[in-house]
Amino acid sequence: MRHNCAINHLGRTSSHRHALLKNLACSLIEHKRINTTTAKAKALKRYVEPLITKSKENTTANRRLVFSYLQNKRAVTELFQVVAPKIANRPGGYTRILHTGFRLGDAAEMCMMELVDFGTQAETAATEVKAEKKTRRGGKKKAETAE
């Protein structure tokens, strides 16, 4: 029974688990959304949300504290300069987990984890890219270029 077990060990040693969460957090901060298993996403949520809360106040102490967790200068800079101003008014709940189905190889439950305030921008950017790629075929395109 799972009495009083606070964290999911993810079937890894402590050092491996910390390295995994650190890398996932850096990827989430840099790319704004990642695809991973649901268990890892839930563990990452508990790991990264306090760091995002710390980034709201841009002090040297908070930067050093966040850097001690992430060990990545680019991720810390991105967090304090890009992510923090967007979530300044939000009282919590900075991440969103969207279930995407099951992995084909081992049927692990997969999900997409994203930063909440960046989700709609990524969707609109994807639709804009798709709209740009469309081309017309046939006589209309030639007629428009002739005029």
C-alpha cells in the first residue's frame, strides 16, 4: 500500500530522477510544451511550478536558487525574462497537462505538457504556418500574376 508516499519515484534512483526532472524542466521552459508520459508530467508539475513562482520576483537570490535546480543558464534567462512577465498576474497553475493517448510500443499513457499562457500562441502559430503553405493550382494563379 502507498501510505504516506509523497512522490512518484518513477522507477529510478534519486540522482537519475533529479537529472530527469531537471532536463524535462529545462525543455519545458525553453520550448513551452513537451510530449512525455503522464507520470513524468505529474512529477514535473510539482518540480517546476515552485520554480516559476520564484521567477516572478527577479532577485539575485531567486536566480541562484532556480539555477541550483536547473543548472542551465539559458533556461534560467528564458524563465526570468520571457515566462515570468507573462505569468505575473497568475496566482498559480502555470502548467497544463493534455492527455494524448497511449504510446504504441508499451501502451504508456502519453500527454502534452505546456505552459498555460503560451498554449494559445503556439496553436495560432501552427495554424498560420499551415495557412502559408497552401498554394493555388490552376489558371487563377497565372491570371493573378499576369495582372
